[in-house]
Amino acid sequence: MSNAIGFIETKGLVSALEAATVMLKSSDVKLIGFKEIGLALVTVIISGEEQSVKDALDTASVAAGCLGEVYAVNIIKDIPSEILEIIKNYNTSI
């Protein structure tokens, strides 16, 4: 399996926190952080093995969707370590 990074974008902090909690409890992934986009949109960023990230995003989409709106879910496979470092540095925690 390869390293991957996953994103889930929700409307509102409560849905984003639920998504992050579910992902960390259900799969072996690391939380990179949260990014406030504007207009109440919050993106949660995780990393890990490709299948773990996919499983975490699938579970989080359902859980966050029960509390609010999920706008986007994306996974980037085989992410180079240089790109991951840029994302970590770009990230701002809430």
C-alpha cells in the first residue's frame, strides 16, 4: 500500500469535528489538521496508508452528513513527502 492524504470538507465546525473524531477512532490515520475555508466551510486533512485513508473518509462522510453538510471528499494517492510537508505548513489549526 502507498501513502495517501485525504480531505473532507464540511459546513460547520461541529461536522468537521465529528468527521475527525470518527476517522481517528475507526482507522489508522494521522490528523494533519483543520483548515477554515470561509463561508463556514472547514476542511479536515488526514494521512496514512491508502486503504486506511479511504476507509476513514467513507466512515466520516456518513457521520458528518448526519450532523450537517459534506461538500467534498477527496483522496490523493502516492503523495510525495515534499507535498505533504507543504500541506502541513499551509495548514492552520482551529
